[in-house]
Amino acid sequence: MIMEKEKFSISADNLRAALEKGEQVLVLDVRPLEQRQEWQIPESKHLEVYEDLKSGDYSKLQQAEIPANTKVITVCAAGRISQVAASALREAGIQAFSLEGGMKAWSSAWNTARLQDEKITVIQIRRTGKGCLSYMVASDNEAIVIDASLDRDIYVKLAEENGWKIKYVLDTHIHADHLSRSLALSQYTHAGLYMPDQDKLQYPVNKVKNGDILYFGSAQLKAIHTPGHTMESMTYAVNEHYLFTGDTLFTEGVGRPDLKAEEAELKKRAGLLYQSLSKLMGMNPDYLVLPGHASKPVPFDNLVIASTLKDIKEKVPALKLAENDFIDNILSKIPPTPPNYKTIVELNLVGDTQSIDPAEVEGGANRCAIN
């Protein structure tokens, strides 16, 4: 693990790499409990000492039960109070380091999981704190990327490591919780850029319509229009086996229909969502759903977040309701509006990922699902 010893700190990239390698570190979250409940680092431990540390009282922290010879990484929102915590722990003889930039910096941390059959390989690329799930799907030596939410170089490196050429880059919809990196990735790799059919994007794209088919290697992707979460939302079916559902359907819930919609539109959008979900539920129940987000921090466990249509129908009560009951149920459970979503949408419409630090607008947990 590479540390900046003079500041007793560790970068988000280095902590990510340490957790990916399974290094024995204890991540100690010193934020207020309400902040931790919103989002957190997987398998981290919490200590309610934030106000104590602000007031200069280190006694609770220094008396915490920490296993001997354990490296401790302290975490707060922005990396300031965690530095105080790390210094206090070091005074108590504990090898402690502060996470630089705190949870803001951790927003872009990621890990992967992989599944494979005789024809294709799927790599699920997960923003562990944010919950965004993107995908690299490969057949033979050609790959496609769906819903790129991380720096383009991450996808380029994954493709190079596997000997794949990125042929297409696609989004399932215009995202409101993270900056899409699809345009930047397609420009760098010269891959074809495909987006759901709409007239909002202010840069050239290939528009995908319902029923369109794209071929890569010996595999094929079919577009299925599934409006509701957004009007343009698409689900992508690959080889009649995998469904990349974006924010329309999750493994334990369904998409929210209210973002970017006026109040008068909500009921209409919820009705469209019902129809889209009914369409998906009418497909082969053995289809494996690979969603666009996870509602919880994603651990470094190499386990793909996925579930069959059959299992999802059993787990999600809303999918068993009649249309009017579904609409009432969904509209009664709308979660809090994500912060900065209007800014993120505006930046995504023009393809801008350079004018603002992503950490400033992307922080916080995912709120796209209704469970």
C-alpha cells in the first residue's frame, strides 16, 4: 500500500487497490451517523466521534477496540476531520492514515465482477460507493460498453488487458446521477456512439430505436424501448440471455418516474413504467437482469449483481400489482430527489465532463430505485 507518510494519508485510488487485493485494513468511518446511513465504504466500521473530534476530545477514539498490528484508514466527508482522527490514533500507537478527499474522493472508486458463457464475457464495473453499474460485454475480440460512468481510461485498460477492441459505446438513457463518460470514451477509441432515440443531446450520436440490432463478434444486441424512468429509456438484450435494464428495473426494485418530469407528468410516466415493466416481465423468465445501479455500497467480492426476471418478479411486490395500484404504490414511495441532478443532466446533454470536478456533483448514494 502506497502512503504519503508526511501527511499520514492515502488516496482513494490506493485504498481501492488495497481493498481489491484483499489487504488487511480497517476502514474507520468517523462521520455523523446520518451521513453514513446515506452511503459508506463496504465493510467499514463506524465510530460516533465526529463532534468529539471537532471539539478536541480524542478519548473515545483512542480507547476504541482496534486489533493489534492493524492498519486503520479513517474516513470523513471531505478528509479534514479524518486527518485529525488519524493523528490521534497514531498518538495512541496505531498505524493510521486518513482518506484524502474523504467520501467525495471515494465517489469514483470502483471494482469489477465477471461472468462468462461459451459465447460472451460480461465485466460489471461498479462504482462501489455511488452504486453506478456499467458494463463491458465482449464476443470474440470485440466489445461494447454500456453506461460508462468512470474515466475513459478505466475501460480502455480493461479492453487492452483482455485483448478486446471497443466497437460500440451505448447509454441506456440520459443519466441524472452521474456524468456520462460515453462520449469521451467513443471519441478516444473511435468506437460508434449509440444513444436512445431523442432530440435532447447536443452532440452527434447514432440514435437507437426500438427493435434495432447491433452486432459485435458473434453476438448481437437488441434495443427494447422501455420508457418510464425517462421517456427515452432503453433496455438492451444481448444474445436473448442478458438484459441490461439501466434504471428501469433493478434486482430488488423498479425505477423512479419523477426525475426531469413536471408534476402533471408523473402519473403518465408511472403508467409508462408499468407498461415497460410488463413488457419485460413477459419475456423469457430466465433472462438475467443486469441493472444500471445498486442501492447499497458494492463490496469487493467479485460477485455480479444480477438476478433472473423470474426471481425479481417474486422479490418485488410492485410487479404483481394491477396498473392503477402500481401507479399509486410507486407515487407513494418516491425517494428524496438526488442532489445536483439538474446540473448533471445539463452537463450530460452537452457532453461536458471537463468544466467541473465530478466529485463536486456526483457525491452521495444512488437514489434511482424504488424498492
